[in-house]
Amino acid sequence: MSEGESSGDELSGLSGFFFYVFIVHPCTAWILRPGRFERKKSIMYAIAFLAAIAAIKTGLEMQQKGPNYYNLLGVTRESNPLEIKRAYKRLSLQLHPDKNPSPDATDKFDAVKQAYDALMDMEFREVYNKFGKEGIKANKRYDETQFLLELAIFYISWGMMVFMLTLGKRSGEARNWCFTGMVVMLVVEVTMMTSSTNPIPTWLFPALTEHEVVWLLHNLFPAFMNGCRSLGAYLYVDLDAQTRQLLVALQEQNKDMLLVLRDIQIGVQTVQAHGWGGGGRAAATGDVAAAGGGAIPRATPTGKLKELQDRLRSSNTNVAQAVQQINGQPNKSSNMGFYLMILGYIVVAYLFQ
């Protein structure tokens, strides 16, 4: 493996993970801080920032990896041996050290020769499409058991990272988005590695191999995960907090109504005691009244107010109990999961490197 490939693998591994967690995510959180921009603009700026970072990082890593064999020869995946031979002959005449005075002519000629040798052999070409240059150097072949083992290691380790990184109520939606992205990525990877031909149309990406598609998915997933974390936390609505606020407001409203009703009751009692005559008092406070020769019970104003007051007190007691239950719920969010996630990723990275 060349120095550029080693640097690219390192950047897309542990260092890339810390780059997204400790640099990209705080910057995205700064953009999405409430009150900094309008809601729609904050989301657009955050998405644009994450897309730009992912594009720049991926572009730099692809530049370090260099062009693949198809791009190097100027052919496509569907090119036959005759077309590959013609392309190699044309390039060899241009890049041969005897005819090209460039100081790196020898390296370019050797790279073209290496690409020609790999693509002319149909077996080597299939290995290159599935596993890249490293697969040819290691003489690797598709083995279902080995493939499933590598697949399990990658997705289980990243699944654990996603779970620990999205602990807490604010990250519930982000966790769902991340796991959905992982399922889509798994389906694409299995399709790429198990199909006999590349399912991507030649007219769309004529020189893109299955190995490069999988590499791009793995490389872009940390950006996708941190984007989900940032946007999920920003869009999160705490229903419990809203319910708590509503219940507290209702409790205060009931208290105010009780005070008002008590004032009304005192006023009515004052009027009854000082402002009414005997006949008026009897008409207002009497429990029965003659109507059609019969006795009809009549509730007094004071009794009605007393009944309403009792109902409001009962309702206020229930609301107070609900508020007490909500306030007594423990806060499940914790930073411990964040540190466990970092420790777990380091252990997995060094165990399976």
C-alpha cells in the first residue's frame, strides 16, 4: 500500500471520526443555535456546511488515492480487451521514459502498466472491481463467510457508536435516521458485492467500481451521522416540557379562579347580611318556593358558588399531582454515553484494524 493510500485510510478512520465529532459537530451546533438565524435558514446553512465539509474531505481522500485503473487508461467497465490494449498502447507511447522527459514518467508508466495487467485478465478485473488494488495485491477472492464477518464487524461497531452517540430524548429522531441510513447502506453494499455485474448504469458512472461505491458509503457515513445528530437535536420538540408548562399554567389559573370565587362568595355573603330586607332575604335564601301549589327546591347563590369552588379545588388537586409526577421523572440524558462511545470506538478500531 502506498503512502497516499495509507494517509487516506487513516483520515477516513479514527482521525476522520474525531474530526467530525470534535470539529464538525460543534460548528454545526453553533450554526443551529436558537436565535442565531431564522429556522429555515439555520437548517439550510447547516446542511450546506455539512455537504461542503463532506465533499471537500471526500475529494481530498480521492485525490490521495489517485485515479482508478479505468480512468487511468481512459476506458470504461464495459471495454473489451481490444479497447484496453489500444488505450494502453497509446499511453505507453506517451509515457515511456525513453520518449517522455518528465521526472515522474517512470512512475506514470508503471501505473499504466499495472492497470493494463489487471484489466486485461478477466479474473483480476473482477477482483479489482470488488476489492480494489489491495485485493489484487493480497490475491483476494470473494468468500461469503469472510464477507459476512467483515460486514458484521463494520455494522455492529458503527451501530454501537450510533446508539451511544444518540443517547437521550433529544437524539431519538437522529438515532432513527442513522439506523435507516445504515440499513440503506447495508442493502447497497450487499447488492454491490454479491452481484455478478455492477448495477450502476455505465452511462451514469462508466468507470466507477463496486469497491469505490462501498468506500464512498463508508466514508460519507460519519458526516451523515453527525448531520442527523445536529439536525435531530435542533428539530426536537420536548412534549414533556410543554405538557409540564401547560399543567403549571392550568394550576395557576385554577388558583386565580379560586381566589376570585372566594371574593365573590364573600361579597354575596356581605350583601345578604347587610343589603337585603326580610322578604328579599327569604326569597333569596329560602330552600322552597310556592309554584302551582307545590314546593320546588331552589339552590342559593352561595351554595352554587360553594359547589363550583369544590370542583375547582378537586381539579386543582389532580393537576398538582400530575405536575408533581412529571417533575419527579428523572432526566435520562447523560454525557456518560458520549465518553463510552469514544472509548468503544478506539477499542474496536485497534482490535480490527
